[in-house]
Amino acid sequence: MEDGGGGGDDISVDMQSLSVTGEGAEKKEEEQGIELDEEDVEEGVEDFSLSLVGRFLTDKVINFNAMKQTMAALWRPFMGVSIREVDGGLYIFQFFHEVDVNRVLEMSPVTFNNNLLILARMNGFTHPGDVPLFHFDIWVKVRSLCLVYDRRLAEKIGNEISHFIAADPNNRTWSKYMRVRVRLDVRNPLKKEIQLRKKQGEWFRPTLEYEKLPSFCYICGYLDHTERFCRSWLLTPGEVPQRQFEPELRASGHRNNLSIGARWLRDPLNLEGSSPGGIHSSDTASNSDNGRDT
């Protein structure tokens, strides 16, 4: 009985010892930890004031080295740029002067292999992954307005498209189009027209053309995929989904300038029977007298 009682006491003591030993280990671990001061934390935060966070609107793998070379050659920053990749398909574009940062943002939109690059400042965020990357700025031509130009009108139209940023200072009344800069949300489809009317007048629909518009889906108007990968194919198995958008949504460039000398060029196969550009000699003389081109 004594041995049994003694064994019971040993077990009891051992249990208590385990409890005490555990508490002691926790205390030792706490004592051995590193306690950070506010100064240590502040010094460890990277300065992102001249940096932009970016991601490409694609699921494709980006060739990092090729992208770095392309972006640097496109932007040509005065003070250079350092580009590095972080987790989750994010990139840090570190500049060294505010002028370069502003100029890069003004060049939006930019693409790499037709994939839109969305850029944003850190704006108080301490981690790049916390920065919302859903918006980019773009110039839009608003055609067939037939209205007297006013900046307030440009602002209203810009906000109707998405979010107004600026109006082209060269906008003029009765021009072929009004040019406004807006901020688009890639979570929304593009707009191909807006609806306007004067007071007590009839509605009319000016069409929109986007400058430097990256690849988009002609079926649904979203920018994060092309027509081939639109989920609308799942809704109509065996049928081709109907296009709701056309390539004309993308504003044409100035390639017609390649023919600016056409009126003075002559067909080498018919030099004797034609004047430059099909213009008669009498017309040429008349234009010279008037001091202007027709």
C-alpha cells in the first residue's frame, strides 16, 4: 500500500512539474523574443513616394526581362527607373524624380504585347498587394456632338462615360469631335455611345472612340479578355455569340499623313497626260494666286 501510495504521489508531483515547466518555457520564449520600437518599424518601411505599383490585365505569363526593356525604352525616364517583380504578378516601378512619375502616368494607357498595364501610386499603402489596381486613364473622342463647346459640357460628358479627368485645351466648337480624358474601371465594360439631349429636345447618341485602346472583347466589351475567351460562348453552345462592339471603338491613328504629298506626286507610267495629283495647271495657278491650298 505504501508503494502504491508513493507511486501515486510521484505521479501527482510529475503532473504538477509538467505544468510548472510548461509555464516556465513560455516565459523563457517571451523573454527571448525581439521587441521592436517605433523607430525600428519606421526605418524598416520602404519609401514608395516615387514608385508606381502595376499589374498586367492578363492571365498570360509576362516575360519579365523583355517587359523591363520595353517599358524603359517607351518611358525614357530622365533619372532612370528600377523595375522589380513581387509576388502575385505585381511589379514595382521605382523612379527617382517626380517629373518622371507624372510623365509616365500621363502616357497611360501603355501595353506590353497588347496587355494593358495598370499603374497606381502607393497613396499611403505600406504593401503593394494592398493597392487597388482597377483603373487607368485614357483619351476619348466624342463624335457627332453638334453642340457649342464648353468645359462644363466636357466634364459632364466625361463623367457620363466614366470619371472625368481633363479636357483637351484644343477642343473647339463645331469640331468633328470633343476630346476628353477619363478614368475607366476595368471591372466594367466599355461604352460605345452616350445619350444626350438639350432641354425639351430629342435624345441623340454621340459615339465614342478610345485612343490607344488595348485589346478588348468585341462580344461583351470587357478589357480582361478577347473574343475567343469570352464566357458568352458558354451561353450559346454551338452558336457564334453576337458581337456588341466593333473595331471602330478604337480611335484611328494618323496614318493618313503618309499620303500628305499625294497631290504633288505623278504616276511614272503616265507622266505626259497628268499633272501632279490630278490637278489641272489652271487650278494650280489659281491656287498660287490665292496664296492657299484647296
